[in-house]
Amino acid sequence: MSYQLQQLAKKITELSGITVEIVGDPTTNIDKISTIDKAGSKDITFLANAKYKKHLENCSAGAVILAESELDAWSGSALVMSNPYVGFAVVAQVLDNTPQQPMNIHPSAVVSSTAKVSKNCSIAANAVVEDDAVIGENVQIGAGCFVGRGTMLGDNSRVWPNTTIYHGVTLGKNCTVHSNSVIGADGFGYAPQSIDGDQHWIKIPQLGGVTIGDNTEIGASTTIDRGAIDDTVIGQGVIIDNQIQIGHNVSIGDYTAIAAGTMIAGSTKIGRNVTIGGVCAISGHLTIVDKAFITGRSFVMKDIKEVGVYSSGMPATTNKEWRNNTARYRKLTELFDRVKKLENK
């Protein structure tokens, strides 16, 4: 479907609140979004990073989304705004061509007679919806999904194929859960008991659930454990990348972003607007303040009480340099003791 440039400008303002100035022909027809180097006359592209400005000279796009400060490098039609990247995001939503499921229940789906399923929803082949589940309006449940007893899926949410959502989970409105994720599995809860010299582990049934706020997106193959007594809670507007482990009774504040491969141990409380880079490890029973920024591969072992950027780990370097640094690191205690003796003389 084509949109005129003036229609896209209106959409950007409606959805983001950012004023957009149209430069050139407002009736320019746009079919799709593309990169600067591949865009054609029916495409729109964007410039959000000044280092790509040089590519505008040879760009053939029908229009470009850019900031006023970059307008001197472009002579064609444009949408000029203070945050071109947000403009790109909104236009991408408008032009999104992701396939949608038909709004019906596939004959092979198994839906309990006690489940409350809206008339306008989609349940694909081989999906299972158990007793007392509640499926909201315009919900799409992909092929092979499992929705457990008493679980609630909010309006306009989408669960991609082969996802498992256990019993007693609440998923808010306008949420997305990508394939192979598991929400509501048992948390890692065991009581140690010594028996005849061996350490035995006594299972603690996980009696809580998982509550996920509106407008949250959960990446593929991510696991969110249910609470031991109270629920594990994910706020609204949270974005969770692929292959992330969230332990039982973790609480994640609104609009927090977590990149792939991160592991969060049980009962940790993460504030609002926190950014957590990829492959981080966060110990249990910690508190992380609102708006903290944790860079990738960090290991968080104590509370973060002040806003700031936090890092750990060692960036990649040549193998030779890494081996030399490792050898020196192993001698730090010896070096410290030698310096201490010199200071005491």
C-alpha cells in the first residue's frame, strides 16, 4: 500500500508528538522504506547518523527523513524533524508488511470449553488453550503455542509460534512474545538439606505467577520464571531481547531495555528506564536504581544506588596482549604486598 508524504508526516506527528516539516512535493507516493544506498524513487529512507550523510549525494530515494541540520546535503523531498530515528520507527510501523494470521480458530487447535476467547482473535494450528484462559480482542496465537490454565492475554497481543505460557500468567495489551519463549516455568527454588553427608535439595513449589505490563516485547527463546509466592513482574513498555533468563520474583520497571543473553537472578528489583547491555549477569536480591546504564558483559554483584554508567569485564584485544595482561594480573597480589612493604619502610 502506498502513502503520500503528507500522510506519513501526519502519522509521525500523531504517534510521536514531534512536529514534521515537509520539504518538496507532499503528494510524493511512498511504497516502502529502504536504506540510503538502495532506496529507489518509490522508497523513503532516513539519516539518523551524520557519518552516512555523504551517501545522500548518490541517493535515489523518493524522500528522506532527516534533521534540519542535514538538509543542505539533500535536494529532494524530505520529512524534516528533530529526531529522524523516531520518524523512521513510525514510518516503518505504517509500512510494516509482517504477515498477519487469519482471525479464526484453526480446526486442529485445542481450546477448552471454559476458556473465554474473544470472537475477533486468531488461534493457529496445533495451539492449545487450557481451562479458564482469557484471550482478548485481536490476539494472535501462533502455531504450536501453549496457553495454560487461567492465563490472560491482553487485547492486540501476539504470541509467535511454539511459545509456552504456563498457568497463571497475565500478559498485557499490545504485547509481543516471540517464538520459543517460555513464560511462567518454575523458578529455581530449592531448600538445602544435609542427609547422611549428602546435600539434598527440597523442591519449593513456585506458587506465584508472572505479570507483564502493556506494550512490552519479549524476544525469542527468552525465559521468565514464575514467582515463588508473589508474581514475577515486568512493567509496561519494557523491551526484552532474545535468549534472556529472568529468575523468579524479579521486578523490572517500566520502559527498561535488556539486550540479548543477559541473566537476572531471583528477587532482583530493576528500576524504570534502565538500560542493560548484552550478556550481563546480575546477582539475586539486588536493587538497581532508575535510569542506570549497564554496559555489555558486566557482572553486577551489589546494589546500584546512583544513576550512572556501570561496566566490568575486559574488551577484546590481541591474544598476545591478553596473555601478557593475564600473566600480570595473576601477580597483582604479590606486587601489592611488595609495594606495601616499601611503603612501611
